[in-house]
Amino acid sequence: MRHNEKPMKISPLSLTLGVTALSLFGCGGSGVSTITETKLRVVHASPNAPNVDVVVGSAVAFSNVAYFSEGVKTIPAGTTQVRVRATGGTTDVINASPILATGNYTTILAVNNLAQIEPLVVTEPDQGPGAGQARVRLVHASPSTGNVDIYVTAPTATLPSTPTVANVPFKGVSTALTVAAGNYRVRITPAGTPGTVAIDTGTITLASNSVTIAAALDKASGGSPLTARLYTTSY
């Protein structure tokens, strides 16, 4: 400090305004919002339930969703209330509050018959497996079927003696399988009975850098013949 120079005074008001500015804009002063986002997918997988509305938070996010159909939305991360009700109705048949973390892709399947409808939550990182690769999860969502064996093969391969995933119960979800992108075939049999194929997808294509949930489902209204549906995100 130079001779005769008076020390600078900082008023309480100036200090308060400075702290407020840092709170709003962060230390870097960039003004970038700190709100984080996540992806939510809801799948109607209840065979004898009517079309549904899905309420996320306080607003209808997906309207008149039919069996087999899905809705996808980007929302703020955190604990989120997700409710499912018959289209146009006000009575919730599912009322869940999953924690939707930043950087995740959460799928909620409304599974089981209407009288026992419930949420089945599958969470994946919101990123692909990389170029030339595909990631798939296998989900048993057929309420009319007991435990199953699941075979993932080349399209023309004979059914092997050992399933890819064995003895999967209803609502069972496999670990994530990372495979080379390309053409595959998924066959599902009752557990321990490889000669009885309940679902045969025929040739399916798993694209490069994609993530797929392959769900075994009842026919519309319930029961056999069963079907497989693919819910895929490409990156």
C-alpha cells in the first residue's frame, strides 16, 4: 500500500451480491445450469390391461399407450414419481418412485396381469457398447409361463444343448450380454425342455453401438402363443 493510500472498504451489500453471483453462475462464471438429466422409458407389458396413461411427476408424459408399446422421455434426474392408470382414468394401478440417476437409461415395464400389475425396473448406463458391438438384456415378462431357458444363436444354427441363459423365472432379467453387432436368433423354451420352443424370433439384427431389451411376452389378452419384442436404443 502506498503512503497516504486509504484501505479499500468492502460493504456487506457488495459481499452479499458477490456470493449470490457465485451461487448462480458457479466458480467459473459460465452461467451453465447444474440441472442434470436422465432418460426414462416405460413399456406396457401387461397382457390383459387396457391402454394406459403414464404420469411422470405431476404431468401425463405418455398417453394412450397400448400393450407392447413404449414411451421415452428425457427428464431431470433424481427420485421421480411414476404412475400408471387406464387411459382417461384417475385410479393409479402402479405408483412407483424410482431413483433415476444421471447418466442412466431406466426402463420401467408394467408387467403381470392387470389384477397383479407391478413395475419391473431395468437400469442401464446411457451409452452404447462401442462401434461393432451390441449389448442386450433378456427379460422374462410372460405371466402365463414358468421358468424358461433362452438361447441366442446365429440365425441358422441348430438349438445348442446349453442355453445362453438358463432357468429364468418370471420377471427375471439377464445380465447384460455384449456381442458382435450382426444377425442373431433368439429361441425360448420351458426350462429343461429344449425340444419345446415357445418363442422363435427368427432373424433379428443387433445394430452397431446399440442397446436392446428383448422381452418375452404373452399374446394380447394373455397366454400363448408367446412373442418376443425388442426395445432398442442406438448410439
